[in-house]
Amino acid sequence: MASVPTPSREPLTHASEDAHAGTDAREQEIEALLNAAAHGDEGAWRRLVGLYAKRVAAFCRSRLRDGHVAEEVTQSVFVTVATKLKDGGYQEHGRFEAWLMRITINRIRDEVRRVSRKIVVSDSEAVQGAAARMPRRATGDGRDSDRDESMRALREAMERLPEADRHIIELRHHAAMSFAAIAELLGEPLGTLLARHHRAIKKLRGLIDESGGGRVERAS
């Protein structure tokens, strides 16, 4: 390790500047697409949906545990976005990702409230997680069963996390949001957000190892 040369400050500075420039260029591209979509450019709208729909859907699935409902909520999110763009309701220039996820979280909350009013749980089995309802595939070499076991351990560990920790992991790893965007969304300093994410991941790994899921994952 001692033989590895320490990078000079100049390349690091240039790398930081390049990364910042890349972020600025990305934000400018998104803003240009938003402006074009607001003026009826279908191609720009399809490009925006293509960039963000999978991430929104993944976040919805992680929160709602139902692929069909997650798809409906995702569609509702983009209907809202399209409406607000058309009506001039988007004023979050340079912060589209955080704005989009706020809409997503609000739609998820609406769905949870709707279901809570509609369903009265009378049997403890009715509150089992989606993992118990997912079909299992068996193969001769056992790889799929090992993978299923790892995913079961991950889902159970996520359920055992405090809500705040689970939320930050889902925003980062399901919605694929940048740390800066999550900090903007949650209204926290970036350094605080990074520390919270680190602690949440450490808790999650501990819960997986405690359940034996870590051993399954390493063996697969």
C-alpha cells in the first residue's frame, strides 16, 4: 500500500470541477426537457418519463409491496407532473428530482390512507409481507432458492428497520436518488444525510447477519 503514490491536489480539484460541471450540465438538460414538455413537446415528455419512470416505480414497489398498485401510483405521479407542467405549477428550477419524489411520496401516502380506510384487518395472516406471497421457483442446483432466501432476509431486515432508516435507504437504493437530492427532499444538510445513510446501512447489514441472510448471500 505504501508504494501507491498519493494523488496531487490539482487532479482532485479538476475531478471535482468536472463532476460539478457534469451535474450542472445534467440539470440544464432536465430543465430544457421540462420547458419543452411544458410547451407540448411529446418527445421531451417521453424522454423525461424514460429517465425517471423506472426509479419512481421501484420506489413505489418498495413502499407499497404490490406491483400492480405501484404501477397505478406511478402513472398517477406522472399525470400530476404533466398537469403541473402544463399549468405552470413547476417552480422548483434545478430541483426537479426532489420535487418529483415529493409528489411520489404524497401519492403513496394517499394510497396508504385509501387502503387503510377500506380494509379492516381481522386475521394476523392478512398483514404478512409481500415476500410470503411471492411465487418461489425451484431449480436443481438450488441457486434460485438461495437467492430467494437472501431476498427474504433482506425484506425482513428492511421491515425491522426504523421507518426513518428504511425511508432513506429506499430513496437512495430504490429511487436511485443522489444524496444531494435526498438532502434537498428531506431538508437536511448533506453531511447529516450521509451520516444517517451510513448508520442505516450498518443497521441493515447487522439485521441481515443476525437472521442468517448474510451467510446465504455469501454462499450463493
